[in-house]
Amino acid sequence: MSTRAQIAIQTGTDEWAHVYVHFDGYPAHMLPALAHWKPEDILAAREIRQVTAEALDCFNPPRDPRMLPRPTQEFAHLYMWIDCQWVNVLPKADAARV
């Protein structure tokens, strides 16, 4: 079974590109692997099978990233570029739904 993940990158005031990662999306693998890549590298990849320190294994042809008004976790893990480093973001519960 694959550990799917998303990488959310802010591209505008209320616009976030969500790049899909198909497997090995768990933090112990992704954070060291992502450390070798900048947001522009991830955006250029568009849709990723696996992130490693050596390469971005991309789908061919790739689908465009989903564009959403805010970072949104739809898979097991969500990663964002914060203060010049990649972070595994754990969303807070929506108080209105609790």
C-alpha cells in the first residue's frame, strides 16, 4: 500500500498548488528527501510518484497540481515550505465542526 501525500506551495495571495506524491509520503522519508528540493522544483515536477534526494520520479504525462484557496490535507500527509524548510503540517480540527 502506498503512503500518499501532498505538497502545498503558495503561488498567490489565496492560491495554493497541491502537488500529489504517490508513495513513500511518510515524514521519516519525505522530510530528508525534500530537503534537497526547492518549491520551484516541486512545482515544475507537477505530479510525483516518489521524492528522493537524488531525483523526483514524476508521472509522464503529469497532471497539473490542484489549485486551492488554502493548504488542504487530502491524503496521509501534507508538507509545506515554511521559513525556508519543508515541514510536515498537522492541521488543527475545525472548531465549527467539533
